[in-house]
Amino acid sequence: MRRSCAESRTQVDADLTNGCASDGFTVTALTVDLTVTGVSGLSSTLAGGSITPTAAVQNLGTGAATSGLVRFYLSTNSTYDSGDLLLSSTNVSNLGAGASVNSVLALTVPKTQAAGSYYIVACAESRTETDTDLTNGCASDGVTVIAETTDLTVTGISGVSSVSPGGSLRSEEHT
């Protein structure tokens, strides 16, 4: 509440109870709310291979985010949970109210990762200001991990007519 009062400096004020007025006002704190609005640029990779997703990060708050962090996880479902594997993280900075930025980062899928369908989950949060809504910070997109395999088949042997016991044999590889 704001209060203002007036009084005379040259005359005696007969009624000191009527010289003030007040009105109400609201102070609104500036907020920061970093969220990932989408993840794109994924398709498939070999286990041990690299992918480069783009995470669209937006500040839904009313104040500027001076420093934020985007974490990228490998997940078996489309939402973040504590069982997800952290692949890497990157910083975002100076994101004003309503502003957006694309965060692009090369990620390596572990060589031991089983083949299958997975999700890259990207989550954003402020590092310096209190993020007002921690439930809306993540988004995901699907990725297929392909197991690295080698499949060699001998299709025939040629050029050998006979070999004596203890003799040598010459072979050639054709690919």
C-alpha cells in the first residue's frame, strides 16, 4: 500500500486526521521459465555413433534468464525420468522474456547400447534464477539405434587345384 500525506508549514492544520491518502498497488516479480518446445533432427544411428539434435529452448517467463542449461538424455520413453541416460549438456545464456534459441549439440550413443527404438529427451532449466515451472522443461523426439554388426560369408574358393601336405596355399580376399 502506498500512503501520501500533506501538511501546512506556515499555518496550523486544525484536523491532522484528513491530510493523508492511500491507494493499493501490486508488485509483480519477474519470473524465468525455461522450456524445450521441441526436439528435431533425429532419425537413426549406430550404437557408438553420433547424432546432432536441435532443441528449441524458450523462456516463457516475464524476466530474462541470464544462464540456462540444456541436458540431453537417451530414454526408452518420451518423458524424462531418473532412469534416463545423460548423454551431454550445453549452456544457453541471456534469454529474454519470450525469447527463443536453438541449442544444437553432437551426441554420441554408447557403443554398448542395445538396438531398438529410443527417445532423445532434452530438458532446460535456469542456472541463476528460480525456474517457476519445473514440470514443462522437457521435450523429446524418437531415434532408432542400430546395433553394429559384421556379417561375412565365404561364397567360394577358387584357384586351388592341389596342395601337398606341409605345402603352402595362397589366398586372396575379394570384397
